[in-house]
Amino acid sequence: MKNTIQDIERIKKEFQSCQKTFAALGDETRQYLLCALLCCECKGSRVLDIAEKTNLSRPAVSHHMQILKNAGIVKARKEGTFIYYYLDPEESEIQKIIDLFSDIQRIMKNVPDRSGE
């Protein structure tokens, strides 16, 4: 089965919908913070707690968490004056990336072998 123009157009649209997520995940500090959140309690962590665990400043953590939140990678919950950041795997933008790469992998199976072997 050949790849169709519709397949390629779908991939282009998927890339466009993932741009904010790719940009957020492209930063090494945000990757580090995401890994730190994976080790945190499910109820979430405050910026102060994340800063202490990661040896980053509170302003730096706040800045990066806001970018991750805006990209839909983390969620935030306010309790009084505290904001708790947490991961929500049910509604994560990460699924869009998984779907994108699954589609790319499926389409690549239809690309002719060009290795010359």
C-alpha cells in the first residue's frame, strides 16, 4: 500500500498540533523537571518542593512549570495560596506525540528500501 497525500497531510497537521509540546520538551531543564514530577506524589508538588528536590531556583522552576502547563504536559491545582503541579496521563499532550510517531512508523513501512543493499 502506497502512502497517500492524505497520509502526509495528516502527518503535517499532527506535527503542527504537537509544536508547543515539542518546544516545551526540547529544553533539558524541563525534561529534568518532568522526570522529577514522575517521582513526586500523585497529588502534586509545590514549586518550593520541586526547587528543593532539583536544586533549581524557585523562579526557574515556576518559569519552566508554566511552560509545561501551557503546553498541556502538566496540570496545576490551587489550594489556598499554594499551586500544586502534577501529571495527568489521561489528558496529556504526550498522547498526541505517541500518535504522531505511530503514524510516522506506519507510513515508513510503505517507503521503499533505499539502503542499496
